[in-house]
Amino acid sequence: MRDTDSTTKLDSYVTYKFYEHYEAPSYSSEYSTYSPGPPLCYVVVTCKSFLWTVLTIISTLLVVASIISPHWLVGRPRWVGLRPQTMNGTIYDYREQTYRPTLGVFNRCTKLHRGGVHIDSCATYVTGLDMPSDQFPDTWKSALILFAMATTLLTGTVVTSFLSLCIRVVFHKSVFTLSGLVQAIAGLFMIVGLILYPLGWGSERVKNICGDYSGPFLIDDCQLGWSFYSCIGGTVLVFAASMLSIQADLATSSDKVETEALDGKTFIAVL
């Protein structure tokens, strides 16, 4: 009977030690009073997760900056100032220099001559989605809606990229893979918007700054501004971040990270 009791106590002790190491908190009335176990939240930073976070922030900033900028199209050179006037048979030309107006998805920039001073005037030209297509092309309306949806999704991934330092599972799914999926969807919205935008180049508003030969995918005397290229670059980075999210998930769930977490570390950095 004594051998049986000793074996039972030994098995109980081994079982307790196993749960003391892998579960928190643990209790035992005979061999221990309380074991706190590993912390509820610990920060994990790996090289790939850090790169994914940085890429997520940069791509989102590029996309947002390009959309709100009016430098998608750069128009033909124009004179700054008043039109030539005739006084006592003499023509006076008050035009002093040239400038190039710019046009964005929903805003524009030009120069105004007021009180002898040349003023840069940048403002939105959109008063509503019910505007005529010649002034606000229907394809631009659709593109603007898609861009707005994409930026909303990307802003959400920026938030989750910071939360991923401590929270890595949401609804039994990895934060990295869920964020990567959202980024891929946002990237698809951006691609469709970038395709719709040139379809509106035949509108009257574009012809006013680019020329009468403007049409879908044809901008006559205009040039593509930095905002258009920035939007393309941001979209490429969005897809790059989406693919990198898979590697970030694998890096933060590696055996080395789990081992250091079981050791009770609250900050884990893995190269």
C-alpha cells in the first residue's frame, strides 16, 4: 500500500509540474499554493513583423497622400494675370508669367490674379455625386468611392499592425493573415480605381486644361503628375505588405518565440 501511495503521489507531482509550466494560473493544495504562469500579454517583435508594420504604414501614407493631392494631371501652360486691355489705342498686356494648372480626382489647383498679386488657388470642385459627367466624370465618381473604401481598409490595417505587437489572434485567426487579406482587397479596389480614372479624360473639365483631343487614356497636352505615380507605387507596396504578412505570422509563431514566452519574458525580439 505504501508503494502504491508513493507512486500515486509521484504521478500527481509530475502532472502538477507539467501544468505549472504550460498553464497559468495553476493551483495545488498539496505541493504548492499558487503559480502565476506566463503573462497575459507579451510583446513580440521579429524582423519580418517589423518590416510588415513599416511597409503597411508607408503604403497607406502614399495612397492617402496621392488621393488627396490635386496633382494627378498637369495641364498646358497658361498665362498668369489679366487679359490684354486697350486704352487710348494702346494694348497693355498685364500677363507676367506662365503656370500649369493641375487636376486631381476631386480637386484642382490654379492661379488667380487679385489686386495685383498672383494667388495659388487649390480647392475641391465636387459639390455632390449628382454633378454632370462633363464636370465630374461618372468613372471618377466610382474611382473616388473605391479609393475611399481602400483607404478606410488600409487605415484599419495600420491600427492592427500596432495591436499585433501584443494581440496576435482575433476570432481564432491570426491578426497578420487577416490584415494581409484586408490589404489584398484594398489593393484590388485601388487597381480598379486606377483603371477607371483614365476613362474620364474625355470630360469637358479635362479638355479645358489638356486640350480638345483629350479622351479615354489620352490626355493631349497634359502630363501625368506625381500623385498618379505615387498612387501606383502605394498600390504595389500594399500587395507587397499583404504577401509579407504571411511571413510575419510564421515568424511570430515560431518555436523560439513560444519558448521565450513560456519562460515568462514580456518582451521578445527575434531576428
